[in-house]
Amino acid sequence: MEEAASRAATIDCPYCAEPINPKSKKCKHCGEILDPQMREIELLKSQRSSPQVFMNAGGGAAAAAAATGVGGPVKRFPHWLHILLVILSGGLWLPIYLLMYLFRNKRYYY
């Protein structure tokens, strides 16, 4: 009789199906947070402690070096070199476009 009364005083955890107290905010078996407000607070805490940064000024290596304290300063890629490479690689296509224009099929293209 006592076992049936204790069974009625519990509910099953929605995550691990173990019996828990209906007033529980966290499952003692699997550790999942059952209270929606408490779950949201934990989510905000975890986002604040580890922000999702996809790109920063120093790159991923700088972020890892800053987080671990290992490694020296990261040398940045010079922007002027990037611009020069874009101009040169774009300029290499110009003769190809010119040849395609000169040898186009004049029946279909004017």
C-alpha cells in the first residue's frame, strides 16, 4: 500500500522516464532542467559565457591564443596585398572575355 502511495506521489521524467517528485525543477537522474524559466536562465548563462563569434579581428587563431594564453601574437594578412591579388586575378580574365567576344557565333549573338 505504501509503495502505491509513493508511486502516485511521483511523475516520470520526460527525458529519462525515471520517477521524480512532481515539484522538481531538475531531474536527479539525468540532470535535465524541467522548469522552463530555469532552463531559459541556464541557456542565457551559457550563451553569455561562450558567445558565438564566427569572425573576429585577429581570426580564429587569435581567439584561441587569447582564451588559452598560449602562443604569440598572430600576424594579420595585409589588406593591400588582398586588393592587389583581386585586381590581378580579375584582370587575367579580360583577354579570355575579349577572345570569346571576337569568336562568338554571330548568328545568335550580335
